[in-house]
Amino acid sequence: MKILIVGSGGREHAIAMAVKKSPKADKIYCAPGNAGIAQIAECVPIGAMEFDKLTAFAIEKAIDLVVIGMDDPLCGGIVDVMEEAHLKVFGPKKAAAILEGSKAFSKDLMKKYNIPTAAYETFTDADAALSYLETAKLPIVLKADGLALGKGVLICNTLEEAKDGVRTIMQDKKFGDAGNTLVIEEFMTGREVSVLTFVDGSHFAVMTSAQDHKRAGDGDTGLNTGGMGTFSPSPFYTKEIDEICRRMIYQPTVDAMRSEGREYKGVIFFGLMLTDDGPKVLEYNARFGDPEAQVVLPRMQTDIIDVFEACIDGTLDRIDLTFEDNAAVCVVLASDGYPVSYEKGYPITGFEHFDNSEYYCYHAGTAEKDGRIVTNGGRVLGITAKGNDLKEARKKAYEATEWIHFENKYMRHDIGKAIDEA
């Protein structure tokens, strides 16, 4: 089979490596890809939002399966465009991707179908939002309605912080049109867990759990980022919690989307908060998480192409989805100054140490320049290691971060520290 992966980050590198393991994969293309993906796939200089060019390329190369990694093209309707051209595509259509594309939609869906989540209100007028805050209970959470690269969520501890947040999102438009609508919701406390599921329209299959670290600094300080590291599985996601989530969250979400005429096929990422009142949904994403994919996919035993095809064909209930009985930890190596401002173009060394069986180096923001791989983004690399348990995987991952060298290298030093508290 000829496979085309759309995207350019660490998530797409992880998908490409999982696809490469399949005996069904004869040729892998990636658009636009990065310097790491280029080592295992043919990278094509077409942007993820250039739907017509991507479709024409897929037809020209007789691509058998297209895998959409990123949220922007999914929410923009790339699956609809490609399916109209009779291409086989893994990912939700535009009408289903709204599950991630609009937080207001997803909150309303959960309310309508009694899926547990935080209490909330939605605003399109900044003055109305500011007025509401005067009587709201603090701390409180502000969410830009649309896509904001994982950074459009503000947790505000004081009224002044909250008001500043409203102005930042709705009036200053820090996240662009994503801030036209604002969701204000109650602040939930508990352990945060990410659970990725494959979905075929009617059935779901749960992948292994993970936990992301969004804040830029140690101790969950600093600004929100796209993710500074993650571990899998989460020791807090027990068998009992899994059973509750399957019954009250996962299947009801799949059924709700079908009932709304928005049949969902692809990956649903469930961001969960394990509260004293039980698990509740923090957010939905319409694709593999990044960097969650970098700890989930290396542990996956089932042929990923078989799963992709089952999701498309509506036969996911026939797939035996299995994962290794071990653990993985990913530490993101970023450019100092991320997520605000940072420099690019620094040469990177140390790649030769990684064997892609116990140690993985996923490229996120890299490029090739004059025959050398250089930094080309805020999040540069995801260093993943597997171990018999989380503590071993964490130790190995941090050891592996020392193998990589580039100027302005920055990372958190407490990824998976919660493991020690479990």
C-alpha cells in the first residue's frame, strides 16, 4: 500500500513510524513532513491546508490510504474534499471534527446527552462575559472556542486575571477568530488523564492512557504550550474508572455524534479530569494528541493500518487492539523562550544513539540545512523511552535527553513526577 500522512510534527513522526512497522506499507509519503520523517518517508512540499494540491498529489501517486494528523485540516474539511475525489481517508469529516473545532459545540453536546463535564456558560459578547465574572466562583477557566494550538485555555485565580483573560481572548484576539466565542467554565480539581480512542462511527476501541504536561515550566508553572512531555499509562486511570468512562463518556459521545447526523470516524482524544464526583470531560480533540501519540503508539502491538481501515469501513469491533505491558515517557526538547519567542537554525547532534525499539527520537520542529539537521520550531524533539514500568521509562528518557545537543536546548525536568506519588 501507498500511504500519505498529512502533517509536520512529532505526532506525524510517531504515526509514520507506526505505519512503517506494518507489512502492508510499501511506500510512505508525508506532506509537508520534517527532517526526521524524511528518514523513513518521502516528504512532499505541500502544506497541510492546501487541500486541492494534496488531493491532486494523492490521485497522481495512486495513494491507497491518507492519514490526517493535524487538527486544522480536519476542522477545515480535508476529509470531505478527499472523499469526494474517491480517496480513502482516515480522520473525521468536517461536520464531526467540530467536536474539537468548537468548544461551545462540544459543551452543548455533553449537556444535551448527559455526558459528565464542568458547568459552563458561553459568550459572544465581551461585556456580557465580564459582567458574568463579577458573580462567578473562582478559580475559573476561560476557553477560546476555536483551535488555538493547545494554548487557548486560561486558568484564572483572581477576578482581575479573569477579566484580563476575557480582554486577551475576545478583544485583543490573541488567538484570532478562535476567540470570537468564549466558554467560561467551572474549575475542576483532580488528576488529569488523556485517553485516545479509535472510532468507526458506531464502535470505539480504547488505546492505552497517558498524561500530558502543558505548562512550560517545572512544577506546572509558566504559560500553556502544545505539551512539554507525557507518560503512559497513567497509574490513576484504573480499571474501575475505565469501565465508568466506557459506559458514561466514550460510547455516549460516539452515539451522540451519530444522533446529531455527524457520524464520527477517526480518533477521539478524551481529555479527562478524575474528580471526587467521578471522571468528567475536560475537552475533546479530533486526532492523536501530541505528545501523547509519542508514548501511546510505540506501545501499540496491533497493525495500525488494519485499525485505520477498520475505522473507515465500520468494522472496528472485529479488531483486537493490544498494547505492550510496559510503560513509556516522552520529554520534549524545546527552544529556550518557547512558547513566546525563540531562535531557529541551530545544528542538532546525537541522533545516532537512538534504536527505535527502546529509545525513540521524534522530530517536531526540525529541518535539513546544508546536509545537517537544525532546529526549526518551538518544540524541537520528543525523546521517548520505554521501560518495564513508569519509573524505569522516566529514568531512561531523561538519560536519553543528554545524548542530544543543540544551542538553546530547554526542557522540563519533572515529566512524570506524578508517577512517584501514585
